[in-house]
Amino acid sequence: MDNAYRHLIVADRRGLRFITLNRPETRNALGAEMVAELDRAITVEPGEPPPRALIVRGSNGFFCAGGNVGGFAANLAGPGRQDEAAAARNLGFGRFMARLATLPMPVLAAVEGAAMGGGMGLACAADIVLATDDARFALSETRLGLVPAQIAPFVVARLGLRLARRLGISGEHVRGAEAVRLGIADQLAPDRSSLDGLLAHWLTLICACAPRANALIKPLLAECAAAPQPAGAEPDRAAALFARCLRDEGVEGIAAFRERRPPNWTETITADDVRLACGAASA
């Protein structure tokens, strides 16, 4: 993996891609350069095997402070307050978020410290959110006189409209068991070391599933969410997809089941694998 990034540490290990936000001086705030690098880091080049999962984490024990407030302030200094430039940068972030949320591979967010504003949006775009017990989540934009413009769809998709409204109009900080109860996080770890182990556990579960089947189930479930009672040709497409899988990875999966052995795509991921990929940046 090309690791020529200024604001990220990107490591491929055991077929997984670990992306660590690495601007500790800004608490990993999402400036325009970092967003551009994130967009590059989630891109699979032609001929490159896609990662089986993508993991997003923050360096120095802090996930992401949200948008770069320094960049916001710069928009106020120019003529006409540079509204068009600000809107263009915000739209660019929205396009990245849409790409992240629709990636075919599983996306996991490992949250330490805090996920504020855009950082919370980043977590909400993930499929699985793991966090330390003391990690904080907040939609903090309204406290700055702003709105969570581009992350709003992903927050609503994960939490529902009622809860998104509550968090958005209050800027409330949520942590620990309450974050799990509300559905912001899926599971908690007591501390950073335990988070490595918890991440390894979920990655091992993912790697027990066939990679191409995992890549197909996400768009299938998205279709079901958009149209919970499919009609017309949609059941036919689902049936064709099932038959395609049966002829592909299903051959190995069914054989492994009948022979009582793990299928050939199975990998066991350890906490040491996680630490080697992103532990140095999280120290």
C-alpha cells in the first residue's frame, strides 16, 4: 500500500486495510487535505484486490474532533466570506461520506477519546462502531452556530430521526453504555488495549465470511431498506444473486460445511495484528 500520506497512516495487513487519522495537533480534525487523503485511501485501484474490511481509527487515543475550525475561520476572512468555496469544500466532504457509506467491504470505526461533529458522522457511516467506555460522541455543530450538513443523512440512517434531532439541537455528549443503548456504538471496550482485542474479534468474525458474499450483501440490504416490500423484478434479481453466489464461493462454503472444516477464506485476526497495523499511531 502506498503510504505517502501527510495526515493518515494507511497499512494493509492480513487482507485488511487500517486507516489511522494522524493529525494529533488538531485532534485529527477533518480538514480538506485529510478528506482528500481519506478518499484516496478508500479507493481500490484497478487490478488491486479489495480489502476484506476497512478500519478507521484516530491517532494518540483520539478519534476525530470533527471539522477543522481553523479552516472555517479562514472562510470568514475573504471577500464575500467565500461562501462558494466553503460550500464546495463541504460538498466534497459529503461526496466522500457517500463513497465511504456505500463501500462494498465492511467498514469498522474504532473510537477512542471522542467523535465530535464530523467525527461522529464518520463513525455513523461505518457498519460496526466499537469504542472505549470513556469515548464521547456528539453532534457539536450547532454549538458553533453551524449545522451538520453532510453527515446528517448518515446520522439519521444509523440513529433515526428522533434521536438525531435530540442530539443535533442539544449538542449533548454521549458516552459508554448510553452510546450503546442509543445505537451510536455497537460494543464497548474498557480501555485502548481491550479495544485492540475487540477489534480483532470482530475482524475474525468478518473473515469467517466469504469476501465476495460480504461485498454483495451490503448493497442488497441497502435495497431492502429502501424498498422493504420488493415487487416486480426485484425478487428475480435476488434469486439470480443467490444462484451466482452458489456457483461461486458457495461451492467452497458448502463443501467446508459438509466436511466440518473452516472454508479457505477463514482468517484469525489477533490483537497483535491490530497493534502492528495501527497501534504505533494510537500510542
